Amino acid sequence: MKCIVLPEKFDYDGSQISSLWAYNSFGVQEDSIVVFRGSCDVKIEHMIDLEDRRENESIWSEDMVSFIIEHFDSTDLKLVYARQRLFTAIVREYLADVGVQTTREGDDLFLKGKKLTVSIASTSAVSQKAHFGINVSHDVYGNLEEAGLGDEENVSRLMQEIGARYVREFEDIEKDLRKSRPLGVV
Amino acid sequence: MKCIVLPEKFDYDGSQISSLWAYNSFGVQEDSIVVFRGSCDVKIEHMIDLEDRRENESIWSEDMVSFIIEHFDSTDLKLVYARQRLFTAIVREYLADVGVQTTREGDDLFLKGKKLTVSIASTSAVSQKAHFGINVSHDVYGNLEEAGLGDEENVSRLMQEIGARYVREFEDIEKDLRKSRPLGVV
Amino acid sequence: MKCIVLPEKFDYDGSQISSLWAYNSFGVQEDSIVVFRGSCDVKIEHMIDLEDRRENESIWSEDMVSFIIEHFDSTDLKLVYARQRLFTAIVREYLADVGVQTTREGDDLFLKGKKLTVSIASTSAVSQKAHFGINVSHDVYGNLEEAGLGDEENVSRLMQEIGARYVREFEDIEKDLRKSRPLGVV
Amino acid sequence: MKCIVLPEKFDYDGSQISSLWAYNSFGVQEDSIVVFRGSCDVKIEHMIDLEDRRENESIWSEDMVSFIIEHFDSTDLKLVYARQRLFTAIVREYLADVGVQTTREGDDLFLKGKKLTVSIASTSAVSQKAHFGINVSHDVYGNLEEAGLGDEENVSRLMQEIGARYVREFEDIEKDLRKSRPLGVV
Amino acid sequence: MKCIVLPEKFDYDGSQISSLWAYNSFGVQEDSIVVFRGSCDVKIEHMIDLEDRRENESIWSEDMVSFIIEHFDSTDLKLVYARQRLFTAIVREYLADVGVQTTREGDDLFLKGKKLTVSIASTSAVSQKAHFGINVSHDVYGNLEEAGLGDEENVSRLMQEIGARYVREFEDIEKDLRKSRPLGVV
Amino acid sequence: MKCIVLPEKFDYDGSQISSLWAYNSFGVQEDSIVVFRGSCDVKIEHMIDLEDRRENESIWSEDMVSFIIEHFDSTDLKLVYARQRLFTAIVREYLADVGVQTTREGDDLFLKGKKLTVSIASTSAVSQKAHFGINVSHDVYGNLEEAGLGDEENVSRLMQEIGARYVREFEDIEKDLRKSRPLGVV
């Protein structure tokens, strides 16, 4: 599994959640997590979460760090959602490690009661994907600036480190499941 | 999904990881998490982790809280491992919420550098299961007493609360995946 | 699993077979069976059965009871077709219980040699669905009026009862599969 | 899919539910339904239903018709249970067609309030199987004799016909799923 | 599984890789391999391989033999790719049997260092498909004429024989997997 | 995926087909192909192919090269059989490349009409495995000595090269399926 951190600003408009975006953009032929920073403005046709559509929610942030995860090993919805939750927990752990306490509710993190993150996961016939976004700055929602992590260096470290941690977690799981005997039965 | 917390002491010898143990013992016909407290002494024939077998590891604790998770919705190894990792993160979150900082490495939690927990996950032809154990007291390894959570009330609350959180997480995921559109494709 | 019986007339144009229609329309985040009554006129772009398309079949009824089943636990075509056949058998059983004998051929029921019902099943990347329609009145095909079940009360009871029976069957299966040991092997 | 009706008496002791029994006994290398008649006395080690084991239930009949279904196309528990329920409905339909009214509750048929049948389904790592037994005669339970179908000719016809109907149903499903377009999405 | 060899010229424009094309065109309701000969000119919207799209590759041949394989028994990408590679090996074996040595690299065959074939595989929500094309004549790429197999009779035999071999291989596999016991475990 | 060629003689008694043998013996936590040379004498309890058991076949060779493939990415029988056939084709290709013509029938290779190889594949709840053996010398069956490849150097090269080719094929497939768009639909 490969982690790609984009060096330049890159805006998220929701089309990046499409299957094969990572291959099409960067030629990567592994499972991947692509990390970038830029504005976020999800167009209605790319909204995966029907709740957002129904409620005409805007998913908007002037400055957001985005993580785009893609796995081709399964198209099981249950699996991508378990992975998405696990990723959310990894982000929370990283933030705690750098001194920022947040609370997790499902796939959302809250900073002092304000929603810090957005996330969605789904599948196509060929892959499973998740998007996870963290506001760097925001007028209404929680954001990394308020958490004291808004400067270039901190944001950059967060992008690198969280991407790397997810890859490590994935590879660790792949190794663990290759040394476990099947269950006995009562 | 059902959470069952056993009111009496119950010792873990590894046979509880077998498929259908919860049905056989408690008649439960849902996915379940069973929580109990007692000694832990895993017999060699119940060791699922071949690494432990190969290294002739003893999995022993005089006083341990055990969580036994069983799902029948899939027998995918990848899924049960993702769920096990997520469960581990949930335990860490609970501990942090009650003021105890630990570090997570895969499915292990460490308290001041000492291993606090044991865990394994696997599948049979009919279900997937995970065991997660937290030492209440231990001569060598990390334990809840050292963390200041060893008294009856704290242990009891931890058992109830972590069990309930996992059920909530599972049910939240099941709801989320029922409102997500399939991915578009590049 | 939830059964929703719509209190008002609702026309079926085939778009209701789309994945997530139940969530989008009623906010339901469980597997579901939605039952309603109204005219049926399936537009060509919503025809799932290619045989109908090829033969330029019209799927039309001035008054039909429709059942829309959606499951998110699997996207296996074989499973949704087995469930569709089972549902057809449940409808037949209900009709027999209220004194109306029909014959079943696959997913079709016949009343005195005339086709009484229409049905289709398929999957998307996120869910599996089936539609099952029973004519209340029809110039050509079999219908509930001819069966002596065309009055408001009988139609209403049929909608409630068949919906409830399918939910009961599904939940009964989910319980049964949680108490069965894996097979031995010769 | 192949239907094999054994010409001689054959007793069911539960070992026939094991995977690959049909291949081992008859060399059949297709999905199959094997039908035979004889006594039924299931040994404890072959009891698949843990409820029977827990309640020390005896599964015994001096004269029973048995259907043994095996599919290798999937090891999904949900699928084999849906198929088992569908098979039960097929048996009920056959009995109704020859003038015997029964009621179905899940995988059980009742004749005048008395349980007429036994059934179980499960999977191994290589196949899925179901057993369905109908008492020909019995001191306590419902049976074909009481239904007026106990003579040689009727039993023999029932064995042939139900086996053939299940094969037809299975093949009909396999054809139907090969002409259905994927679902659209809301 | 059915093999259909089209008697008339038929041009490949890429739309034939769509799911259900075989049913829609020929009414076949089995897994199938359809074989035909004609020009090949794949439109951009039917290009499945994103590498070709990205590189603006033209997939063009004035005279090509095409094999279109469709299976409905699984929508697993790994399986259709294993089958595609196996099919490629079958083609190579056939060519060797008629005296033409080629080399295989993944899903490509080379004749005297020139690419002789094109191939792609993928899945939808309802089926898995592969296309495999062999140039009969070509200005740039390897082709059957250069191999001395370009005359009507040789091309016709190749179409019949390779189609039949794949069906045989598939059916042989289906039989073999119905006589294998599950693995033991260390 | 890892290829391990054992430097010392190692006898095959059939127990090596068990899941997790590679981990237990060599600590490998990847999908793997283990290659070794030694006598072959499969004990009845390790016979996976029931045909061999039924016919009381002996699987015996005084000197055989064995390939043991294990994948943990799926427990689908259809997939491991497709991979086994592909592996067989790879062996044939290698032999052709070093000047030895064989014919393939399913998972068997024949040298001048004599069976040169043995093979079996199956799954457990946690992995899928295949064994493929090539006689180096044999009184009755085809063997590498007769093919002029029986000397130490040729056998050693064959072991290295075929193992490496399978790893390459597997990795090539994994890359290819990460650049293919889902199929359109008619």
C-alpha cells in the first residue's frame, strides 16, 4: 500500500472519491492513500452521502487536509466502513499524541464541541474508497488553527504522519491475519 | 447486536473463542459481545495465534476482563481484523476518557511501556470472532490497578461501557452504509 | 428489518427499484420492505429485466399492490434471487390462507391460468432489491378482484400481512443461522 | 444440478449432511439433491443444530423421506438458509398440489398442528448443505400416512417430484439472473 | 457454459464488453464465450483499461478474432483476472499445438517480438467479462497471417477450437472443485 | 508475495498442504510459494482429493519437486482452482522454454503420454492452497530425467524460475486490476 502526499495545493470537489482517481492522476497501481491540502467544495453530483443531498448540505471549507483511501482487495461495504472508522480513530490518536484532545462519534471528530472533520465511504464494482477531511481553518466548524496546529509545519507533519500510520496499520493487519488458525467450534 | 456482561466471575481458557460459544452458553441468537472477568489461562489447543504456539508463549493473567465478539454477517478475515483494530481503538478512547493514557500498536495497548492487553481474531466456516483481554492485575504486564482503575466499581463500569460503545459503533456503521451512494468512476 | 406500508396511493414507474430509494424517500436506515398501492407503468429506462426490453413488453396495471424489498447485507445476485422466490412463495401461502389458490412458476403466480403478478430482482454496488407487484384489477391479467380480494379491507390486510410475514421470515433466518455448527466433512 | 433418488432403503444417521458425501457415495460432481427413504436416527456428533444438542433432543423417525441438498457455488450461510426456506415452501406447494394442506413456520411444516418435518442447513469451507426430512410414519409427529400419502406409490412420487421441482427452481433462478440489468441508484 | 461462434463478420467497437451483451444479442442465459471475426476499433467510452485512455492509445485492427467471455457466478475482480490469464495461456497452447510459438507476458502474446493480441477484463454489479482479441492481419502488430494461419480455414478452426477449450477448462474446474476436501490446519 | 526455495531435501507427506504450514515452518507472513525437492508419499489423512481416497490411489514418488502455494486474500474455491490451472500453464510454458514439450489436461501435464505431475487445490476457513508436484525420477510416470532435465542444475533452475514466474504473474495481475474501469451495461 502506497502513501502519496501531494506537494502542491489541490482542491477537493468530490470527484476525487471516484474509483481509479489515484491511478488516473498518479499512475499508482497499488492500494493507496493520497493526501493533499486545498479548498473543499463538493459538487452535488459527487455527494455520496444521501443525507447531505437530502438536506441540501454544503460540504465546504476554504482550507482542508484531505485523505483519499482506495482499496481494491474487496468491494464489501462493511469492510470499507470498518476501515473508515479505524482511520478516524487513527486521526484522533495522532491528534492526542501532538496534544490535541478530540472526541470521536462514528466517523466524526469534534474539537471543543465543534465538528472538525468530514468523511464518507462507499464502493463501486471495482474498488472501495473513503474520503476524510480535516479543516485547517473554518469560520464555523472546528479547525486545526484553533487547535494550534494550523502552521505550515504542523499541517505538513500531520499529513505525512497520518498517511504513514494508516499504511502501517493496513500492513500490520495483513501480516496478522496470515498467522491465525481458524476458530474451533463448540 | 447484543451486549452481555456476566455478573459472576468467569475464567477464560481459550475455548470461549470457539464459534457459537455465546449461543451455547447463553442462547443468544444475535451478533454479540460477551464481557466477563476472571483468570486467564489459554490452553495450547485453543491458541489461535500461531506465533504464541511457536514461541510456546503463555497467555496467563490472574485477573482479566475479557470481551468476546462474534459476528455472523461475514466470514471475511479482513473484516474481523479491521473490527478488532477498531475495538482496540475504542478501548483506548474509553481509557483516555477516564484519564488513562495508553499507546496503541495494532491490537495491543501499552500502559507506561508495559503491554496491558491481549487480543486475537479469526474465522470459522460460520462466524468471525475476536477476543480482547485487559489485565486487572498482573505481576509483569500493565494492568488496570496500576492505572488506578482496579477497584470493583471502575472495572465494572469499564466492562459495561466498552461493551456498550462497541455495540453503538456497530449499529452506527450499519446505519451509515444504508445511506451511501455507490462511487462514481473516473 | 422494517416494513413500511404507505397510507396514500403511490404510483410505480420503476424508479423505485433503484438502490437507496427507501432511504431517500422515507429516511429508513435498515433493510426494508415498502408496500404501496397505485398504478404501475414502468418506463423503459427503469426496466431491469432485459427480456421485457427486448420484447418491448409493457409492464402496466391500473391498480397494483407493490412490494419493494431492499437488503444491504450482501450484493450477491444468487441471494437476492433466492429471496425473491421465497417471497413469491410467501405471497402464495398468504393467498392460500385466505382461500385463494394460485400456482407458482418461479417468480410468477397464476390465478386460474392468468398471470397475477410481476417481479424482478437485481443488485447495485451497494444493495440488492426486488420488486413484486400484484394486480388489484386488470383487463387482461389475473387480479385480486377476480379472486374476491379486491375490496379495500382485503387489499389493505394483504399489504400489511405479507409485508409482516417477510420481515418475520428474514428475522427467523437470521436467528437460525446463529445456532448452526459448520458441516463435518466426509 | 443433479437429482439422485436412491432405489433402495437408506438410513439417515446425520453423517450424510457432511460435505462431499454425495461425491463420496455416488461420484456426483455437480450440485445435487439426493433423495432416499429409511429410518432416521441422528447421532449427537452429527447434530448441526446446537439447539437440538443443548436440549438433548432426539431426531428420530422409523420411516422418513430425506432430501440432501449440496451446492458448491457459495459458502454463504445466508444463501443456504434462503434456499432451505425456499425448499420448504416447495414441499408445501407439492403437498397442496396433491391435496394435503400444511402450514409452514420457517423451515418446519405442520400437518393438523403436528410437526411433519425436520430440517437443518449449514456450510463448511467447501460447500453448503441442507437436510430436509418428512416423516412417512411416526407415533408422535405428523406423517405422510396420516396425510393419506403413506403408500409406496405416493411416497415414491413425492420423492421424485419434489427433487425434480427443486432442480427446476434452481436452474430457473440461474437463468433469470443472467438477464437482469444492475440497479440504478437514486 | 456455452460457446457461440458467429458465422458472419462482426465488428468489435468495445460495446460488446458491456454486461449482458450476449443475452441481449443472442438470448443466451448461461455463462458464455462468444467468438467472432471483424474489424476492431474501440471507442474511447468503451475503453476499460485506463492506461489506454490515459495514453490515448488506439485499439485498432482491420481484421481481428475476438473472444468475449462472460461469467455470472461471481463479480470478483481477482477471479476474472485469473481466468483471463488462464485463457491467454490456452490460446498460447493452441497456437503451439498448431506449430506457432509465441511468448506470453501476462495477458499479452507476442509473435517474433511483436504484440499479437489485446485483452481486458473487468466486472459490473452483475457479471464479470473479458475480451481477448487476436490480429488476423495488421500492418504493425503481430498477426495470424504472418504466423501462417491467416487463411479462412485456419482462422475458423482457431475460433472453434479455442472457444471449445475454454468451455472444457471451465467445466473441468467446476467438476474438480466438487471432489476436494477442505484443507487441514497446522 | 514471497517465493521460498528450500536449500535442503524436504519430503512431502501431504501435511504441507495444511493452512499456515508456511508460517509455522518459515515464519512467512505474506502470500507465498514454497519450493522444495524430496520424496513424496501422501498419507491417507492428508489426501485432499477424494477421488484418490476412493480409489485408494497412492501418491508416491521417490524424487519430486513440490510447489506449495498459499493465498490469504480469498477463500473462494473457484479462485484457487483458476490459479492452480494458471500455475499448471506456467509450468508448461517454462518447460517449453527449455525445450521440453508437454501437453496439459486441466491440472495435469503429460510427457510423451505419461503423467508428469500431480496437483491438488482447496481452501480452509482462513486460506487457499495448492500443491503442484513434478516427478524428477519415477519408474512408471513421466519425469524430468526422461525429459533431460534431471541433473542438479536443471532441477535447481526449474525450482527457482517457476517459483519466480508465479510471483511475477500474481503481482502483474494485482497491478492490472488496479487500472480497469467497471463494465458498462447493455
